Amino acid sequence: QVDKVAELVARWFYCALSQEKLRRPIVACELGRLYNKDAILEFLLDKSPDKTPMESASHIKSIKNVTELNLVDNPAWSGDKESIKGDKYDDLQSARFICPVVGLEMNGRHRFCFLRNCGCVFSERALKEIKSEVCHKCGVPFQEEDVIVLNGNKEDVEILKKRMEERRLKSKLEKKSKKSKSAAAASQQETSEDSPGPSKVKNGKDCVNSSSGENRQIIFTKSSENGNPSVPGKVNKAPSSTTKRSIADSEDKSEAYKSIFTTHSSAKRSKEECSNWVTHTAYYF
């Protein structure tokens, strides 16, 4: 009788890893064991080679493998009743937390469960009597697989262990499929960039033509300024002084057409018609 009570106290009032008293924040693993959150963090951060293997936390690989519990305080619990002088009675039946639906104390005498989605803790009686697909406390939807028994027997632990392995295997497969999909999408993007469509090819040719035109224009202006008409592969233009010719001097034009211009002989004045250098107008022939 005494050993059974001591076992219940050790499992429900003390951390399964550090063997210290449970204090908030309290977390639970996928097998239903209770831990102090700071003890789990110290265990995960300890990477030393001489680290002692802990059987109670060997299945915890990251902080995602535990769930922080939303516990409801027991109004009848008056704190730690440690007898300093030995004249006080320690009531081991009273618990610090209770079920928010039925009001049962979480002291190991009744089966308790928590939900993986939200971390709310209820008694198994409350979940069976008031059947619902959402949490009684916060309203988060859950399934039967999300209900984990706290400090269950061997059969409960075996069932929870199988569910844990299936859940982790499923998550690994999902991660692999996501990685393969992302890699395939990246390869498709690379191939599409390497082989552009017809619109991209056309735009590329236009760009090349426009850029080559600009280069030709620049070289053309430089050659005309420097007076070097012979540039290989480029459009050459002779200076205006060497190629410019009067339209009136062309041989294939008629005399009537030539007489329009001032360079024609009919437009020139004789010496008698020319005025003196002192003139009233700005005209000078």
C-alpha cells in the first residue's frame, strides 16, 4: 500500500527527468510523462560526450516532441504542506490541479488525458461522458489520435509508442516529398530561363539590333569628325566639303532650272550695274 502511494506521488508530483517537484511551465511527452520544461531544455542543450543517457527522455529529440500543458488550479489546494517541525499532516490525496469539466483532482487516482493540439488537460471520464470533437476549454478541434493518456499503464504506453512512430514516419515522408517538389520546381525554372520562348527571342534580336545601331551611329559621328571616311565594317560618310556640289552646276538640268540659282551667269551683274562700296543697303555683290 505504501509503495503504491509513493509511486503515484513520484509520477504525478515530480518531474520524470530531474526528479524535482513539478512547477510551471509543465510539459508532457508523446508517451504521457510529465516534465519540467527547464529540465527538458537543459537535457536537449547538453551535447557533451559524457552525457548520461536518460531512459525517461530518450525518445525526446527536440522541443517539438513535447507539449506545454494548460492546467487548471485546484481551489482547495493551499500550497505545499511540508511539515518542518513534524506536527503537520501531509495530505497526499489533494492535488494542485483538477479537471475543469468534472472537477476531479489530478493525483493519480483517476485517469487524465491531454490534447496534443492545444495542451488542455481533462479527466478521461469527462471526455467519455461529454463526447465532442472540439476541446471543452478552448474549442480547438481534435481527433482520437490527439488524445494522450497521462502516466498510463504498459498497454497505454505501447499504443502511444506506436502512434508516435507512425506520426514521425509520416512527417519524414512529407518533408521528403516537399523537398523533391521544390527541387523539381527549381529545375523547371532553370530550364525555362535557359530556353526562352519566341517572344523572348524576338525581343533579344530587337535589343541586339538597337544596340548595334547605336554603336554604328557613334562610330559614324567620330569618323565624320576626324575626317577618316574609311572605317572597316561601318557606314562611311565623306566630309561635306569634298562631296558637296552645287545643284546649279549639274549637267543634266535645263537652263531654265539653272537660272533660278544665284550662281548662274544670268543672275550675275555687270561692273556698271554694281554699286560703289558705299551703299545704303547691306547687299554686296
